[in-house]
Amino acid sequence: MPPASNIGTSPAFLREIAWNADGLVPAIVQDAETGEVLMMAWMNEPALLKTVETGLTHFHSRSRGRQWLKGETSGHVQHVESIHVDCDADVVLIRARQVGGACHEGYRSCFFRKLAADGSLEVEGRPVFDAGAVYPGGGPSAPTTPSAG
Amino acid sequence: MPPASNIGTSPAFLREIAWNADGLVPAIVQDAETGEVLMMAWMNEPALLKTVETGLTHFHSRSRGRQWLKGETSGHVQHVESIHVDCDADVVLIRARQVGGACHEGYRSCFFRKLAADGSLEVEGRPVFDAGAVYPGGGPSAPTTPSAG
């Protein structure tokens, strides 16, 4: 969706969200074009509000205690097309147009490993970008900033 | 997937899952045919193992402290087609063939409410079954048992 400036600073639906004890809600991001599930990460109220206001997904990093824009390091932002809320209002589903890949390991989706018949996880598909080049040096924020988990 | 009896009782991937402090992992269920995201609920290790063994989704109810088979009341079970794990191994994605509807409110998907331009939530689509008939009386377990939230 385009930046929703007409919504104002406090959309009514934010008051309906059943935030958990830490003030967070899981946000599933789905590719608006292919339907592929790309990632799940956590939002607090400011991150969800920022997502609505800017039309770009923002999340709350529990490990670093701060808000992050998906793609702030990689440029692989997610343009929000729609936001849905589930029956219990404790999970959010965001359909978005993904630039590049959602996963900090270089894959289009974070769900690139599949349970195989022998009980192990096998990689499906190939990376869509070079994670080593996009997140060079493995700096202090590189391993966790763009992670969707 | 068919019941994976060849996997045995302890698939290797279970040891790779990054369970949270409560021993749980969020499990996203996606319609294997349409790609629609149906619900998200929580699994502990026994529930995920039971899901693998039986080919039907099982979850762990935090409020009731017990495992539940999705569809145990409604018959609206989910036949597992595949199980994926994300990069951090702290979210599971299950593609399944959904019988009836996933949502205890009668909708195919629990995400039947969409953020509208005025900041409110509007219902999309129509129920696919009569929730009042499927979960009669609103008994003690009816409101929460089949809930996907």
C-alpha cells in the first residue's frame, strides 16, 4: 500500500491488537506476487505504526532492543500491499513486494530448508544474492539485523 | 505428506529447532493449494513430532496446557504436505491441505480481517462453514480449542 498518511498517527486497529506480555506481535510477511511465505519477525506498536505510515516493514529486535527497517543494511525492503489481522488479533499477516531477498543468508525466503524423509533438513533452491557481499565483514549488526527469525 | 513412519520417533531436525523459553515454536500453516496463509499457532516438541508422525497438524495450547489436534472438534483437519524451517530455526512453516476452514469463526483463513484506509479492520470474504453449528453451545473448550491464534 502507499504510505497511508490519511490514517493519521494512531489507526484504530492498533488498539485491537493483542500484544503479548512483552508488547510484541508476530508478523508474517508473504510475497504479494507469488504467495510465498518470506519470513516472520516481531513488531511492537511503534514498529507496526511505522510500517503503516511508511508502507515499508519495520520490526522490533528483541536482542538489540530497537526498531529496524527491513532492508536498512541490504536495501532489500518490503513494500506493504496489505495488512491482515487474525481472529485472535495476536498475529499480523503482511503481503508485500519484496526487493531482492528476505533472508540474510541470501535466499528469497527464510524458509529455504525443508524436512526430508530421513528426518534431516535439506536446502531448497538457491540464494538470490551474495550474502557475504551484502552484509560484509559480519559486523556487529550484520548477523542479526536483517534476520527474519 | 503421508505419515512418516520411516522417520522414527526422533527426527534429527527436532534437535535443530530453537524452541523459545517456554519450549514452543510458532508454526505458520499455509494452504498447499492456494498459498493462502491460514493460521499461526504454537507447537512444542511433542506436538511437532506428532505432526510429523501422523501427517496431521497438532499444536500446544498454552491456555489449557495440552496438545490438540487441529480439527479434533470440527473435523477440519490439516493434511501436511511439507514442513519448512526458517534460517534461525525458530519458526516452522507447514503447507497443508485444509479440510473445511481453519478458523473457529467459520472462515477459511484466520486472517479474514484487513486494515482499511480509515484505520479500522474490515472483514474480507464470507464464512465457509457455520461456526455455531460446528462448535455448538460455546462449551468450555469451544472458544479456544480450534482457535488458531
